Amino acid sequence: MSKRPALLAMPRILYGTAWKDTRTSDLVYEAFVQGFRGVDTAAQRKHYREDLVGAGLARACRELQLQREEVWIQTKYVVLLTRFTPLSGQDTKGPLPYDPAASVADQVCASFVSSLTHLHPDAQIPDVRALLAQYAVRANPDAARTEAPRQVVYLDSYLLHSPLPTLQGTLEAWVVMEALVDAGLVRHIGLSNVYDPHIFAMLFERARIKPSVLQNRWHSSTGHDVSLLALLSPVLSPNAFPPPADVLEAQPRGVAYQPFWTLTGNQRFLQSDAVALVSSQRGLTPAQVVYAFVSQGMGLPGLTTCVLSGTTDTQHMREAVEAVRTAELDPWDDAELASLRREVYGE
């Protein structure tokens, strides 16, 4: 039996697929031609075409001869409780991926199966509920349990699009996400649109499997998440990320921060003198400077970041990948990072 290829670590940059509509498939394929190796999407028909993301991925893997393990697939889901939440977040002209009157757990499970089907259009989808019953830790916590193998069809990262109106509801959804990890169907789980550090800290504390990702709008209206970033770094918040008990010298892994609206929502920063100076010195476009700055954790100790770029321009796709890759191979000095950080955070 041949050994399966090693799994791809989360890329430093993902292709964002919101608002691409019928162009989604072609743009995803083109992004991979230009060097992207991961996508971010969502089971939210109003803003995303998850099915066309899957079609674009299938074409990219086929024509570029990529194995599944060489591609990072991330999607998000929205839980809608009819007694709390309007359906405004979904396009109700088409079918929803679940029954909005169903329980939180059933909605998460149904949405996950729908996402697997969309994002692996040529694959046989496993019996998700059977795998959860077999492997989920909380399904039968007293039973002796073997570790689930990584399933052939899986997601690299699965995010809750936003917290539910109640902590109880959010935790109900999170337990199902943990079970998906237990069953080998998901590698990492995370959160999106959490801007209150107290809410994030509470969810982090209650979770059995801690979030690996936080995806937020990076914008002045949210203070560029200044109050949250320290909670994501094992250096700035060491007590939240104890090292593994069996490898005490290992560096704890923090929460990867995925900012979106990085260019669109930050035109003042993009056009600032600080960015212009680095642009001139490094021979980069202003957009590349911002992407490279973010990809290096904005110079914050221990902060892991992942850039999201949703450009529809082929040249800009290539430039975004090059900026992040170059910064990884040749990290900037502290003075360059600090000059840009001061421009954003005033430090």
C-alpha cells in the first residue's frame, strides 16, 4: 500500500471567493495557476458559490497535477435559529444547506455534508453521522476509543461564520465541530466575526479542541482587532497555550489570524507615507507591502497570520503570492515592521 502524501500546512495566503458569483470557478482555477494553494469560501449562497469553488479546485488539481494533500480547503457555515436569527444571511431563492428549524447540531452536520459535496465534486462522500457516532469523544465518553484515521474526503479548516446569539447555542455548534475533528473529517476548526475579546476568551476557555483560526474584518471600525491579537499569540498570552506535556521544549501553537478587507478597508494605510517608503526600498507595490506586512504577523511576537486575497486580476494574484512568499524567504527587519505597525496602531 502506497503511503499517502504529507499534509499541507496552512498556506500564508488563501484565495478569498466571496462575491465572485458565476466567475468563481474560473477565478479559483486562475488563482491556482498564479500560485495560490488554498481557498476560503462559505456555505452562504448570498455571498459565495461554494459549488463553483469545488469545480474550480477540481480543474486546478486535474490540470496542474495537484494531489488533494497539496491543497488547503477552508469553508464556513452559518447556523440559523428561527427563533433568534433572520434568514437575511442566506439567499432564500435557492435551497438552504439545512432545515433552519432543525437543532443546532443537525444544522451543522447537514451544512458540513453539503460543503463536502460541493468542494469534492468527484468524490464519494462518507457517511458523516456514522463516523461521528463511531469516533466522537462526547458521543460515548466512557468507551475505549481508537483514534480515527484521516478520511479520504475532508476539510482542512472549518469555521463558524459568526457566534450564535447565545453562548449555549455557540457551544452546541462547537461540540459538533470538535466531533468532526475526532472523526478525521476536519483538520482544524475556528471562528469568524468575533470582535469582542471577552467572547473569544470565553469560547476558547470552554472548548475541548481549541480554535486554530480567527477570521475577522481588519478595519478601523473594529480597531484592527488590537484588543484580540494578544489572545492569539502563545508569546503574548503564554498561559493560554501550554506546551505539549510530552514535548516541553516545543513552541506552543497559537491561533492563526486571518484578516479580510486588508486592502479594500484600509485605503488610508495603503496610501500612507510609511507604505510608500517601504514600497520604494523593497521594490514592491503598495498592495504587496501591506500583504507582506500582514503575513509576517505585523511584527507582533508569536502571532501567526494568513493573508486573504480575493482579487480578480491575474497580475495582482501573482503579485500577492510573490509578496508573501518573498517575505517568508527574506523576513523584514524589526524597524520596517514597526514603522508600518505604528501607522495602523499608533504605537
